[in-house]
Amino acid sequence: MDSKKIYSLLGLSARAGKLKSGEFSALEAIRSGKACVAIVSEDASDNTKKQFKDKCSYYNVPIAFFGDMESLGHAVGKGVRTSLVITDKGLAQSLLKNLLQED
């Protein structure tokens, strides 16, 4: 897994306006069917992880646990971020491909 590439894809998504960040916006995007993939930081609380896992499985949205809050926030040019959602199919596929890549 190439984390540098993943962080730069997240930054690209943010600049393209194809990213929702923060728990409220991310869950809203999942509920409204706009989410193509959800990313939750590995250091998120168990409660947050469960909430996103349940929502994503209900609405059939792929979910990945990756990075830490600090790095995710930094990648998208914001403060600490626990959850991100990509709303663009192409960017989401590219991100998933990199997330699933074995070293």
C-alpha cells in the first residue's frame, strides 16, 4: 500500500470538491447516496468505526480504515479528521485500488 499516493489522492479529491470530511457531512453523503467510498482513521473511536461500518454496509458503500486523524486532516488541508467520503467514482476506484494494493 502506497500511503503517499493515497494521501495525495485524498488531497486531490478535496481540491476537486469531491470529498466530504467530518462525521456529520460524511454520514450525510452516505445516507444521500452520494458516497462512493468512506475512509475512517484507524485511531477513530470504536463507536465511530462501528457507526460508519453499519451505515456503509446498509447503504452498500465500500469502507476502508486507513491512517490517523492527524494525517487525514493534513492531507485534505483541514484540522484533525476522523472520517472522509469520496463522492467521485473515478477517484474512489483509484483510491480503493491503492488501498487494496499489497506491498
